[in-house]
Amino acid sequence: MEIEASKGDWEVSVNGKKWHAGLAVETARRAIKGSGKDPDAFSGRIRTASDIPIGVGLKTSSSSSTAIALAVYAALGNKAFDPKKVLDCSVESSLAAGASVTGALDDAAGCLLGGINMTDNLARKVVSSRLFEKRLKVLIMVPKSRSRRDAVSPEFIRKFGRLTDLFFEMSLKGDFWKAMVLNGMAYSSILKYDPFPALRAVELGALGAGLSGTGPSVAAVFDPSKQAEIDALRKEWSSDGSSVIETDTNNEHGRVLADG
């Protein structure tokens, strides 16, 4: 992130390639305004780098908007930050740029706070935020197809609100792995994805598995002791040409890294 105290355009790049500027610029401008300065008086360059695939339900919009907000605060000399301020900036930027219908507070909270987060997106409130009791293994299947979110109207999805309310209540009571499976099954049906990859993960002993966001990616969470099952699932998931990412759960908050 490079900010100049002069009027002008913003340059945006992702992994070294020029990128459409909408969400990134919205985030930068709103973070500048949130710092008490006039966004019209600044310009600069926003460079993001990530190995997370874009447009497959893995929350790249929320992760980039929270990271850009933090980078702006740091560039303006504010390395300490209020998490709520960052989350509000991400939500407002996502809405303004059309990256999300709700602002995706749940996604932003997961990216910024780590751990397990439950939110009321309409009220813009983090209802619960807790850490994982131990590090768990995560396997993510990324099919070659793209998200079908645009093929399904928000009005249609809202008709299933009572289901998501039920899964939310289950999660608040600590039954989040079961809620993950049921939520994944429900949205796989709504968005017409194959539920078998997630069901196969559960069959192999996953604590929870299901569609990630609006897909097509599928995530499965395992106890580390299940490495043999994880290896078997990775082989099965990749058999149709899908890429598979193996990672761990994260309890760390987003933060500004020290220079150098």
C-alpha cells in the first residue's frame, strides 16, 4: 500500500496484475475517511498478493477489504486499530462496490478475528466470537467450475431464511460442526451443487463439511489424528481435476506486520 497526499487515481493490482478497482478503492477511501481525513485528497497504489483462488466461495473479497483497511490505517500512521471500525469499513465497502448483498460481516469477521464467529449481518453485530480449542486440519476442494451465485436471485435465497436461522441457533449452542454440514447440504440444494464431496468427507470422519459461501468450493474440517482419512479424501477430491488445498484452522487476529 502506497498513499500520496495528492488528488489522483488509484492503481490496483492483484498478484502483480492490474485489477478492477471497485472494492479496493472503496475500501481505501472509506478507511481514509474513517481516519478523519478527506479521501479526495489522497491517491496511491494498492497491491495485494494471495494464493487463494478468486470467485469460488473462499471469501477473497472480505479478506482483501479487511487487509486493505488495515494497510491504509498503517500507511496513515495508525498501527493500532479498532476491529469494529475495520469490520464496518469492510461491510460498507462491500455494499457500495456491489461485492455483497448483505455486506458479508460474517466473512469479514472470520478473516479479521480468526476462530469461530457468528454474526447478525443485518444488525452489523458480531454475536459470538470464540477460539478453536485446538488446531484442526482443513481440506478445501476447489472445482474448475465458477460460483452460481449470480444465477440465483437473493429473493429466492431469502425464502430459506428459517433454515439458516435454525443453523445459526445450533451454532450458538456450540453445535457448529453439525450446523456446517446441514447448512452446506441446504445451500448445495438451493444452488444446485453436488452434495457428495461434503458427504464423503463426513463419511471419512470429518467433524464438519459443506459448501463454502456460495460455492463451488467445499471445505472439510478434521481432527489432526485423521491424516490417513485426509489423504484419502484429497485423492478422491482431486480425481476429477479439482484442486485441493490443505491448511489449518486459525485463531490469530488480523494485524499490521512490522516493516522489514
